[in-house]
Amino acid sequence: MAVRFLAVVGGLAILWALGETANFVLAPHAPQAKIAARDPKQSFAVAGVTALRGTNLDEIVIATESSIGRSEAYSSGGGGTDERNVILLDRASGASRKLLPDNSRRILDREYLPGAAGEVPDETAQVVADGAKKPEPPFAYYVFSVRAADDKQDVLVGDLATGRQAFLLTGIDGVDKVWMQSPTRVALLMRQGRKLFYRAIEIPQLKVVVARPVEID
């Protein structure tokens, strides 16, 4: 009886050993768990770094790597460079912040504006009566046009000092002109639905305070 019991136990032990051996051999061929990865077709790199006038901030422009170098010099709006984000770097502390949550949308235009009435983004240094250049005021705000669905644009308005920003105009056809109406108010001439509109935005409140059509017929 004891001999028969030992034979059964021995047989079970052999079967267990054979099963473990089979698992060991088959395990490497089992399906591997999938690992989430970024789209390998798209990679991003630094397209340029520029000090923002009168501030301790550097503007770092992020673009699709394949588009960098399409034009000899990069400028506002990007030219042939497919700009996707802007990082503002504090030169003193090293702190940084991205202006867009991700790199999925193209930046069509980016403007920096000082907190002074009458200023426009592309204004050159003013010359005073004695021929000397008038000091240019420091940048205080920014206005970005970002691509939206159906070839439309969304307009991002922000404050460099506080970091507060918001998309205040969405689904428009384009912006033709931007200027400072007062030290805290930016004005825009914009197109939507084949019509021309005037908008004024109070930047500290991030609020559109004037909205009027401009008759062109």
C-alpha cells in the first residue's frame, strides 16, 4: 500500500515538473504587453530663443522638428516653421511655463505688446526731436492666433507678469491688426464670416469690453 502511494506521489511530481518546464519554454513566446508611446511621426525641437524686451523672460519657440530651417530666419508668425508652442523662461529663477497645453495646434501668429497706448507689435523705435531714439516700453502682454478646426482661428490673450491668459475670441477667420488702445486695453480688427469687426479687450480682466461691426459695403 505504501509503495503504491509513493508511486502515485512520484508520478504527480513528474507531471508537475514537466508542466513547469513547458511554461518556461513557452513564456518567452507569449504576447507582450503594449506600451503607450508618442506618435513616432511627430517630434519637436527648439526653433528659436528670444529675450522679451524689458522683462526677465526668454521666449522659447517649439516647432515640429521637420519644419525647422525651412526659412533662413524665423520671425513672428513662423514663416515656413510649423510653430506649436511657446515656453516662457524666467532667466533669474529658471521657472518656466508653456502657453499652450500641448503641441497639437499650430501657432499662426504671435504678438507681444507693451502696456502703453498707441503701441503696435511691429512699431520701430521712435525718434525724438533731438534725433535720439526714444526708449521702447517693456512688453507686458501677448496675443496669439492659434489654428482651430475648419481652418478657423482662436485668439489667446495673456498677461506676462501674472501669467493669466484665456482664449477670448474663437472660431474667427483672422486678425488684420492689433494695437494698444490704453495701457491695459488691446484692440483688434478681425474677420469672421466675411465680415469685419472691431474688438477691445481689457487684459487684466480678460474680458471683451467692446464689440462692433465695421461696415465695408
